[in-house]
Amino acid sequence: MKKTKIKVSITALLMLAVVGVLNINCSEDKLNQVNPNSITPSSFWKTESDATKGIYGAYAPFTHIWYYTRFEIFTSDYRDDVINGFNTSERTAVGYFSGTPDSNATFWVWQAMFQGVARANEVIFRVPQIEEMDATLRDNITGEGYFIRAFNYFNLLNSWRNLPLITVPTSEIPDLTATPQEDPSVIWAQIESDLQQAQNLLPASWPADQEGRVTSGAATGYLGKAYLYQGKYAEAKAEFQKVMTSGQYQLMDDYAHNFTEEFENNAESLFEIQMVSDGNGGWGADRNNSGKGSAYQPDLAPVGYTNQNTMRVNQWALDLFLDEQTINGEIDPRTFTTFFWNTEETTDYQSKTLRSRTFESTSYADAFSPTGTNIYGNKWQDWEFNGKSQSLDGGWHGAGNNLRMMRYADVLLMFAEAEFMLNGSTQAALDAINAVRARADMPAHVSITLQDIEDERIKELTFERSRYFDLLRWGRVKSRIVDNPDLKSESAGTTAYKPGREYIAIPQNDIDRNPLWSQNEGY
């Protein structure tokens, strides 16, 4: 059954409440008066209703086209070693290390993330001061603010690295241009602190009509992830164990059900971006009557089923999926969910016979040719359930399929990694990774290596905004991507790489406005 979603949008008046009132200096006192009808931070944050509107406003940038509805994918999945993006463009340039400080495509993502930080700061600063409000709800909303700030800073840090740390409303900062960039360790410490606060203040769940709002389980999962990314394995393991023993999460029986609109906000999901297919289109933004559907889907869809340049999958990724068989001697069922490729082989899974199919259940031979060799994306397309003929059927934002940001399967694999780094191939590590494999009918490991964990992450999480950042945290972007230019052969190879370009260039206009800032290495 379709689950009810919160609509995370914000009105123009709330936008004014966030940014404050513009004062114009004039010599005439009559012209220097404040409009008594204007909404200001001091006049807005008064009631429980205001707090609720404010936190919805903090969620809203997630569904801006500059963020998860589309452009974020070019700063994450399009940079990894699975995707080989077709053609060269400002959007895809960062994927072949040719991004520039004046690129709109990456500036937009940076801006949307900092917009989320700014609105979270307003919530964290203002909501605790609202007296006429249910105390538990006040804590819950403040906890959401802490999570949203930490989540956005986590993304900013792993893409741009050298950042300012802003934790109060901009109206409380005398001179933003005097805000320095901080050492990444300082940003990590703030992310940890924010997630700990969120963990303590958030509820375990919300009422059904507010499904999709962040929970304490999500904060715990992301706190573990933050520790893991820093190599704090004992701390990471402890947080993942909290999720694993909470009894709140479990693997879905059918792997494919994690990527369809029908089964969104399911028992495996810790946090997902709430996409809405409501008939609105246009250049989606965080306001009413703008598209908030999955506009990134056309960037993963097969050629001929999208109007975007799109991409193909590098052969090594499919080969990895095919390198072992299920307990029934068949192809890993996750392969059919993830990729669309030229094969007539099938797998029996969850009372279904899986075949390589795309929109309208079209075979590869019918879509392209019986001798075609290109491999395309299939995950998130939802063709089996939504009845659409192509990725843009219904408009630019036609699909309402939620983007899952953290699943319980990822928690299990991160736990296995943390445990392995601490103690090697223990039974606890084996149990975690084998639970993920068992769901896909894959045989259990009797011992594991780090390579086994990496391989399982690829098979389970491809196209889920994780692979590039795994390579980055393992220090392998250069050896894996730069030194293998064929992985980006459909665009411009990797000759534009310079040391430091593992991270994105800080937008030049922000560098120009902030004399204390320095551009990232390599630009």
C-alpha cells in the first residue's frame, strides 16, 4: 500500500523568516523604517505551528532539483568507477576530474546543502525558546534540526572537505566573511556532537501521517557511519550494534522492494528522501507547486528511455555480480534489480522468475539488439510496478519513488567492516555479511577478507550514493579511477586529474567573498 508522505515545502514568508529582513541605509529616517507586516525571526518563532513549519522548511532543500531530486547524483554516483557517463558537460565534469570553481552544476549542490544547514541552525537556535509548546515535540523538532545539520555537513565534508563551520543563524553572525575554514577534524567533531544530540532528542518513530521524518535510529546509523569514515571502528561498531539490537529494522524479503514506490518507508529503511509525484513539474525547488519527484532517474535510465545523456555501466561491475552463483546455481538476483544487460538467463527468486528487462518489461534484444554489449542502469526505475514507458513518463518529476539514503543492509555491512578491522573474520562479522547474502540466496561465507566486504558493498549498494565515498575514505580514488582512464572513456578519461581533485572545487564566488578561505588543492 502507498504510504503517506510529509510534504517538505516552505512558503515565501518562511524563507523571509530564515534570512531575516533586509535593511536599506538611507539618510531619511522616514525611509529607514521596518515594515510592520514583515515576518522576521523574532516575530515568527512563537508557536508550535511555527516550529513545525520551520522544520519542514529545513527538510525542503532535500527535494530541490539542485539536491537529491537530481543534481546531487553528479557529485556522488557519477564520480565512481561503476558509471561511465556519456559525453562531456558541466554536469558530468567533476566525474572525470575536470570540474572548475565556476561550475554551476556543483555550486548548486553546495548551495542547497548549505541552505539545509542554515535552516537547521534556525530550528536549533529558535525552537528551544518557544515556551507555549509541547515539550516532547519541542525536543523532537530540535533533534531533527541537529540531524539535518549533521547530514548536510557530512555530505559537504566528503565532497568539498575544507569548510566553514556555521552553527548559529546568519543573523547572529556580525560578519560572515570573517568565518574561516575549519580543519576537517573540527567538522567531524561537530557532526558527531549533532548526531549524538539528535539520537537523544528524536523519537524512535512518528505517527503514520508523518512517516518520513527522521528518527533516533537514523541518527544512530549515521553516527556509526561518521565514526567508520574516520576509522573509529570501536565507536562505529557500538552504534551499529544499537541499530541491530533495537528490533526496529529488518531486511525486506525481496531485495527489489527497497527501490520501488510501492514499498517505500519500509522496515529496512533508516532514512529516505521523500519524493512526491504530484503532477508538478518545472525546475523543481523547495516551494509549493514545484516538482519534487525523482528527476535523477533519467540520468540512470537506459539509452532510448530518457532524454538525458545518461551513462553505461563499466563491464567490471557486471562481471563482479556474475562471479558467483546463488545456492540454486543461478545469477545473483540483485543483478537484475541493478543492471539491464544482454542476457537470456533467468533467476528464480521470491516466487518470481527474474529476467533482464527495462520499461514495459522490454527485453534487451528488443530494446537494442541481440548482439548489444552496453550495460545500463535499472535500479530506481521501478518499471515492474509503475507501468511507465520511460523514465520521463509523467513529466520531468513524474516518479515519486523515494530515494533510500540508509538501509539496514548497509548497517550490517558497515558493522561487518568495523568488526573486521577490529578483530578480523569473526563470527559476528560473518553473521552480518551473511545475513545480507542470504536475503539474495547467496551462499554463506565461512571466512571473509576486506575484499569480500568491498565486493558485497558493490553488489548490495550500487547506485545508492556510496561507492565513490567508499573509495575516497579508503584512499583509493587515484589507484582505482584515475589510473584506469577507461572507466571514464565515454567522456574525457582522467587526464584532467591533479592531486586534490578527489574533492570538488569550492565555488569561486564564495572564495572571492571570503578573504580567509583557500581553494582546494588541485584547482
